[in-house]
Amino acid sequence: MIIHVEDLSTPGADVYANLTERELRYSYEKKGGLFIAESPNVIDRALSQGYEPLSFLMEEKHITGDAAFLIEKCPDIPVYTAPRAVLESLTGFKLTRGVLCAFKRKDPPSFESVLKDAHRIAVLENIADTSNLGAIFRSAAALSLDAVLLTPECADPFNRRCLRVSMGNVFLVPWARIGESSDFWPEKGMRALKDFGFKTLSMALRKNSVAVDDPALQNEDKLAVILGTEGDGLLNETIDSSDYVCKIPMREGVDSLNVAAAAAVIFWELRNR
């Protein structure tokens, strides 16, 4: 069903305008929460993983163009459309791919269920930048990590920018929050990882740091790589209670990498071979 709009007050189309990411997540709690996916490839990946679409918003040219296959897959879903300039003025942001889709969220899994059969995982501590978060998920999928855990203060993986940067790989990598409140991490969370048989590896610069290619790391059956927030890095309590502290050797004068770049390096080195 194609619906031409001049504003997004049209019932059903309001989710695309004037709602923050937080409002999408929490204002629709009775419906389980919503998220907005952008670009045909990301939308198609969400559909392939069983997420339920509510509506599309797209430029008119995409109805018979890049998004035609999506409309064919979802014949009963309303398609709101207008010229690009109108959509950008209504949504308040630039449409990089010209196609959006509103989805219902699923109930998130418990971290215990995510850890059950995992051997190589990433734990992301308080990472707030959604572009970095998306890039880490993309690397986690490409380099075959079994799961990603997020501390309670991490950004939302279903943020629109995170989904786009991850190329939809957020839908492919099992992930969960490790605890629902900030008092769970790090003490209770680190203990839970060890209860599941994981050795923990904190990425940090300390005198006792080992290099990423240390054979002892590769020989661990279950290993949790912990990466910290962009500014302050990992909490001291996290580092102090880790089994290993690890660094990426770099040329003199360069002390660190962006967290997403560091994640790609360590995931490659410690992937299951």
C-alpha cells in the first residue's frame, strides 16, 4: 500500500519524525519497543532474521528501484513516500540511502543464554559512540566471534547509525546486556564470566600487558576480550580482576588505536582457527 505524504503526522508515519532514539526504544514499551533501519541491505538483513516490519518510508524513486524487492517481500506493509527533499525536511536528517523501515524489537536474550555455547566473545564496557559500536559488530561478524556482551551503560545496538555502520551485522551476532543496572558491572559481571569458564582479557596499557600474539591467549578455550569506552578506557576494577591484560604493539610515538580499530586487530588475532 503506497501512501504519499506531505507531513509525517499521518498515523503510522509519526515514528519517523520528532522521536529520539530513546523515545523509539522506550515510548513504545507496551509494543516492545521499535527501531529504525536504514538502507535496503540493512532492512533485508533484519527481515531475514525474523524482525517484524511495521512500515517503510522512502523516496518515490525507490518504490520501483532499490527497494522494490523489499516491498515485494512485505506486500501488506504501508509504504510512506515523498520526494527526497520533503523527507529530509520532515525527518530532520539526511537519508543516505533513501529507504527507512520501522521494526518491532524482539525480547532480548539473557547473557547466560548467549554465553552457553560461546568460546570467543567481546565484552564492550560503556562504549557510547554508535559508529564505533557498529564497526565493532561488523568486525565481530566478519571475524567469527561467537557473541558480544554490552555493559549496562553501552549505547543501543539498534540505534539507526549503529545499524547502518554495522551493515546490519548487529542482527547476525548474538548479543545481550550483561546485567540491567550499573551496579552489576564490573564485579558481578566479571564473576559471571568466570563462572561460565571464561578467561578474561582486558585491552589496556600496563606494565604487565602481553602482546596480542602471545601464544597463551590463543590456547585459551574460552576467552572474553574486554574493550573500553573511547575516552577513559576500561575501569581499573575491570583491569585488576582480569586474567590477562593485553596491548597491540605499535611504533614509537603512537600509544593507542580507536576502539573499533583495536577490536578488529584483536578479533583477527584471537579468532577461532
